[in-house]
Amino acid sequence: MKIEKVTEDMWPAVPVFDESIFPPPLKVQGSELRALDDMMLINSGGRFKLFTEGCDYVRVLEGSGHIKWARGEHPFHEGDLIKLDGVKEYELNGKGRFLVIRR
């Protein structure tokens, strides 16, 4: 169970990010969620809770705040790439836009 910042070369291989490939947003937890295959595009109003069984990669497209999880908090800022391995449950706390890839 760990959270760590990663570099671009550690980011999972995915198609070139193009927001237009995502379906229309759904309102979830007071935020907007657009999901496609193993990717989620989240426009969060301040807090968004996620559950995962494996490994999530989070790209912070806009905003700043912290990730709250069982072992504390981990700060994030616009442009950060974060790997959450075996965390199971976490919250993105802070207004922003996030791309989440599940592996």
C-alpha cells in the first residue's frame, strides 16, 4: 500500500489524451465523471471518493489539494502524476480536474 509521485516514463501506456473521446459527463458526488474503458475524467467540486482493487494512476490536470487515504494525506498540484498502489479507498480533496487510469 503506497502513494508516490511518478515521472512521465512510469505513466501507463494509453492512447494520446483526447477529452473528446469520452462520453458525456454524469453527475456523481457533486462532481462530473466521464468514464471510458479503464480511464476516468473527473471534474471535482472539492471531494471525490474512489475505490480500487489494483493500481490507480492519477494525472492532475488542474487544481491542487491532497489525497486522503488510510495512512494519512498526500499533497498534489497541477501537473503531478501520482501512482496509488494497493490503496483500496481514497479521496481526491481539492477542486480540480483529474485523469485516472486503472491497472
